[in-house]
Amino acid sequence: MRTCQALEALIAVAMAVVSLTGSINPEHIFVFVALIGATRAFERRRCRRCCRAW
């Protein structure tokens, strides 16, 4: 779970850097959204298997 959170933090930093440099475009946004969605899906799937809380 910490790995997913670390990846989300890195993605957020990358989003901030791209945004602050002014080089953001629709492709960047789609990639960031896809990566964040993938990390959250993996985190949920993993939590279901190990925690049995779902």
C-alpha cells in the first residue's frame, strides 16, 4: 500500500512540475489520470485480498 501512495506522490510532483513549467498538454493529463487510476485500482485490489474489509 505504501508503494502505491509513493507512486501517487511522484505522479503529483510530476504534475506540478509540468504545470509550473507551462508545458502541460492534454496528453500529459490523460497519462497522469491513467497512472493515478491504475495505482488506486491496484491499491484497492490488494487491500481486498489482504484486509478482507471489503
